[in-house]
Amino acid sequence: MSSEANTVTAVYQVTGMTCGHCEGAVAEEIGALDGVSSVKAVASTGQVTVVSTAPLDNEAVRAAVDEAGYELA
């Protein structure tokens, strides 16, 4: 994780995403977490890049990904 200008960027690996709908579902759930300012999910790589105002709790991210129907690797 790197931080600059009071933001934290974290990259997570998510399994099961196969299309744009998957990306949107994951981004919507993670984006609803407190402090998240942007989410970019890429189905082809399984990577989800999250920018937030503070480090996120891994269990909160895992729960959000689970809620979207996918799994945090």
C-alpha cells in the first residue's frame, strides 16, 4: 500500500469476476465502505484497486466482496 495526499491505495485479488457486471457489483459493494473514494475492478486480472482516506479493514473488504458474490483471494 502506498499513501500520498492523505489517501491510501490498496490492491486486492478477487476470484470469480468474468465480466463488466462482475466488476460493477464488486466496485459497488466495496465503494459503499466508509472512507472509500474510488474503486477500479478489472475482471481479466481479478485485481481491484481501492483508494480510501485510511487503510481499510480486510474483513470489511472480504465481507463486501462476499456480498457481491465473489471471493477475496
